[in-house]
Amino acid sequence: MIFAEVVLLGVQQFVGVMYGVVVRFYLAAGIHYQILEGMKEDLIETVTSLTIDGAFSDLLLSLCRLSTRQDELDLNLKFE
């Protein structure tokens, strides 16, 4: 696994942990789990947008590009 993939996996795990924290917070506040399930996509989007913003977002996009670089080269060869 290349370094970019390791970093991206770490960010993905961090966002997952932050989502878990938000869910636990809402559960402790008395919100029913079924309501949270209905809000799951919105909560994940909010946690992700609050975590990944600005220059960090640009860095992650560059790392994504690095992690798929070989696939991109292979696709270009097939296209030619």
C-alpha cells in the first residue's frame, strides 16, 4: 500500500470515529436511533465537510490522484 492510500485510510477512519462521536452525542441527548439512521447520510456529509476543508481538501485530492495514478496510466495505455 502506498503512502497516499495509508493517509486516505487514516482520514476515512477519523471521519468514521467523528461520526460515531456525533451519533453518541445525539443518543445521549435523547434522540432515537431510528431518527439518526434516517439522518445518517446528512450527518456523514456534515462531519466530512467540517473535517475536510480548504487546503486539507486540496491535499486529500492530490493524495487520491497519487493513489489512482497507476490505474490512470493503465487506462491511458488501453485507450491509445
